[in-house]
Amino acid sequence: MMIADAIAATVAASGKSGKRAALWNTGILVCILLLVSTMGCAPKLYNVNMRYQPTKTIPPAVTDGRQYSLTVSSFIDRRKMEDTLLIGKVIRSDGSSIPILPKYAKATDAVASALRELLIQSGYGVSPEKILWDLEENTILPEWGTILVGGAIDELDVTCLDKIPMKQYTAKARVTLVFADVRKKRIFYRITSESSSALDHVFFSEEKLENQINGVLSEAIEKVLEGSEMDRQIREAIKP
């Protein structure tokens, strides 16, 4: 009602001869009032649902992956930041920032869930058990199946510069995956993969934040599985 009242007052005060100028001024007034209203209603934080979001078609494992018993551990967070619960920020035009947090699980668990989902879709047999592993060989437990997969988050961030007229989204992810033979308590494969993206858009939304971070995370993990090297490393590790 406040915006409508302001428009009516502007047009009424202009008279018939100034209708065109009044409409122009009205448009400017609407933009200013909407901007002020939006800034006044800005949330204290944003939440996004981190999950696996396919960016390409990954072929199934070269051999029947169901014969392997893979257990995926929660990841270790190696990002150099004080609060690792954060996964990004929205920077407003006045220089203030609003934090972005994962909605349902910490980043370490969300990345593990994304990897677990991709392994299942690729045809591997994956245990539903959720465990914690510090990536050290001497802490591997015999009940963790045949192949243990853990990893570390080296970089994970989504940022939006909330400018006018365009919003600038950037996202980046770098993860290290570690594969171990449970029976021999031996790490046999370690690989680091990364991805980044950028998007300019006239509108801002949590959905775009979510799509950007899920896209780079999923692509970084997909790069590990898209060739035959990982499958080859697993087959070599479990040879008698």
C-alpha cells in the first residue's frame, strides 16, 4: 500500500500536462521504493540444500561394481577459515554480507552423501553405514567392508555479489578422495579434483546459490569417476 500511495500522489500532483514526466518519475520512484523495501527485508542468513546434482552422464563401472563393498566416510574439512559451517556469502551493495549455510547437513557429511549417491548410480555396491575416518591407515577398522573411501574438502564456496542491475554468482570446489584396502589397511589411491563456475543474472535467489554450489561439487566428484582409472585402481587393489 505504501508504494501504491506514493505512485498515486506523484501522478495526481503532476497534472494533465505533465503526465509523461510523471510516469517517468513514477517508474524511478517505484524502483527506489522496491530497493529500499528489499534491503529492509534481507534475511540474516541463507540456507541451501547441498546434494549430488548430475552435470553429465557418467558411464557405469568398467567391471561389475556391485562385487565391491565400498564404505564412504564423512569428509575432513581442510578449508582455511574460522567457521567451517559456512559455505559462502551474499555481499550486498552496501558492503555488508549475509552468510550461506547448508540446510540439512554439514559440508563434510553433504559431500560424502554426494559421493555415495554418485557411486551407487555408477553401479558400485556401497554400504549405507556412515562412519568417520581420519585418512590414516592405522585407524582403518576391519568391519568397514572391502574398500574404504574418504576424503578432504580443500575448497568449497559460493558467493553472490548482489549488485544492480546484475547479480554475480561464483562457486568453486576442490576435493581430495582417498581410497584404501580395508583388509590390508593400505591407502592405494589418492586424487584431487576441482571445478568452478560463474553466472551473471538479473535476479537473486537461494535456488541459484544452491544450483551453483551443487554444480561445482558434483562436477568435481564426477571427474574422478568419469574415466577408467579409479575402477582400475580398485581392481588392482583387491587382487588376491
